[in-house]
Amino acid sequence: MHEFFSTLDAIFHETFLGISAGRFAAAFATLIVALILKKVLGHIFDHVIFPLAARTRSRYDDEFLNSIRRPAELLVVIIGLFVAVQILQLPTEPVNIQRGAHAILKVLVTFDIGWALFNLVTLLDIFLYGWVSNTKSSLDDHLLPFIRKSLRAFIIFLAVIMTIQNLGYSISGLLASLGIGGLAVALAAKDTLSNIFGSFMIILDRPFHIGDWVKAGDMEGVVEEIGFRSTKIRTFAQTLITVPNNIIANLAIDNISRMPKRRIKLTLGVTYETSPAQMRQAVSQIREMLKNHPAIQQDFLLVNFTDYGASSLDILVYCFTTTTVWGEYLDAREDVCLKIMDILEQLGLEIAFPSRSIYLRGQNSSEAKLQEGVPESLVSPMNFESQQAGGV
């Protein structure tokens, strides 16, 4: 028995690259323990953590756990490798093996973190998908995959840069060359990039949706398509205007479809033969008609005698319809106008129109002769005085 332990002690003290067999055995045992802990962690995820997360209504905790499970298991193995390296105490001469081992461990940690972040992009994807699914625009549907792929490409780029740095290489020259190349690409694709940023602005501000009636600069029509690069507007002449998103994002947009009600503004001119009593009755009856009209909003309306016009006595009618649909609005406006005509007809009032009464005085007559509606060209040889007057 003594010889057995002596032989075993001799074996453990045997060295390879300056490392005893006992340290190799301890490092190997550490790796075995790390692999066992990895299996235990996976078992805990499957039978404890995931069932608890499944009890909640939110999808975010489930996706979060799915995203970090594999990286967490790998992290346990990396920790085991780090402990094993510390146990081995790798030599530094003539080749610094320990430094190389630490560099590899840093690369593994960088990969593990990048892997977790790469998977966590799914959480943002779920959040944005729930947001864009409630919109009518197809632009955000196109941009969602672009955002997801861009974030993941950025994470991979950072992981590669950090890996190069952990391996002991300088990345300043690489970053400088990438900066110059990126500047060249940005200048070459300036319009494309500006359209992309314009698309982001449309997504964030949401000034219009597909089907909205908009006015932007000299353009007016219905938004037919919102694309990744441009927006298409169908004019009322049935032509199609294609506007780059960087241009439309910088224009003042009047979204007519978003007004909660449509305005009716009329100026009624009645003749100067209208008496004050008739004017009061006309204003009162028109106001009462609007208050009882089902297509007119009752929160704000005005009917007032406002002006002594050049040819008429003016009544202002100002109100809003309950509908914003163009066809229904025209029907309501037509009905209001017809009802006003009925009221004026019942009161014996007439709509005034621009007219002129010309008073002529002949050379041999001392009495003024009144002639109505005589063209000025027929009386040019005589002296005359003209006066504007209302009447038919």
C-alpha cells in the first residue's frame, strides 16, 4: 500500500511544460464540474424558471429567458475554464502561454455577451411589432426588419472589434480606415440615407396614414402608399405624385382627414328693401333651423346680420357638420342652403346681386330721369351721376 501511494505521488509530481500532473487532474476535474453545473443550470431553466415565467401574461419574460439561457450556460463553462487556467498556472517562458489563454478567455466572454445581446434584439422586435401592428401604414412594416438586422449587424461588428482588440491587435488604424470608407459611402448614398431618415421621421411623427387627404406644399390628394424611400399621393385629377420621404418630412403637412368636423361658412346678401323686422325674423329662423338640423354640430354655430354691403345686407352663417366625409358634407351643405332659401322665400325676401342704378340729367331738361339698368356706353354723350343701389 505504501508503494502504491508512493507511485501515485510520483505520478502527480510528474511535470509537463512545467505543470505537474496533479494540476492537470485538478483542472480537468474543474472542467467536469463546470459541465455538470451547465447541465444543472439547464435543468433549472426548464423545470423552475420557465414554468414560473409561463404563469405571467407578458411575452417579454419568456423571450428574455430564451435569449439568455444558452449564453448563461456557456458562461458557466467559461468560468470553469478560467478557474482551470488559474489552477494550471501556465508558463510564461519561453512563450507566454498564460497570456494567450487569458486572451482566448476574453474572446469567449466577448462572444458570450454578443450572443446574449444578439438574442435580446428579439425583445425590441416584439415591442415594435406590437406597436406597428396597430397602424395602417406599411412603412413601419418595411422598416421593422431593417431595424432588427441593423441592430444585430452592429452587435456583431462591436463583438468583432472587441475580439481583435482582446487578441492584442490595435484597432485604431482599422477604425480610421472604416471611418474614411464610411464617409465615402455616406457621401455616395446621401440621398438614400436622407430618405431613410425621412422615413424614420414619418414613423415617429405619424403626420398621415394611408387613405388620408393631405396638402403638402403644392401637392394635394389622398395618400396611396408609404414606402421605404418615397410616399405616393393620388391627386384629385387622378395623377400620382411620388415624393421622396426626405422632402415630405420637411414640408408643412395639412392633414384634412384628421379634422374632427367640417366647416360651413356662408355670407347671405339680401336686398336693401329688407325691413329690420324681416331681418330679425330671417336671422332667428335660420339660427333655429341650424339648431334642429341633424347634420349640424350644436357646440358652436353663428347666424348674425353683419354688414351693409355694396349691393346687399349681409348675414353671416357659420357652423360645422357632424361628418367629415366629403360627399356627406356636401349633402349637408346643400340641405342647409335649400332650407335657407325656403326661409327667405317664406319671409318674402330676395337674394341681392350686384346692380347699378344710373341717374341721367339731360341738357335741356331740369327734371331728373331715373333709368335703371342702362349701360354706361349708351349714356356717354350726356352728363350723369351714378349711384350704387341694391335691388332687383
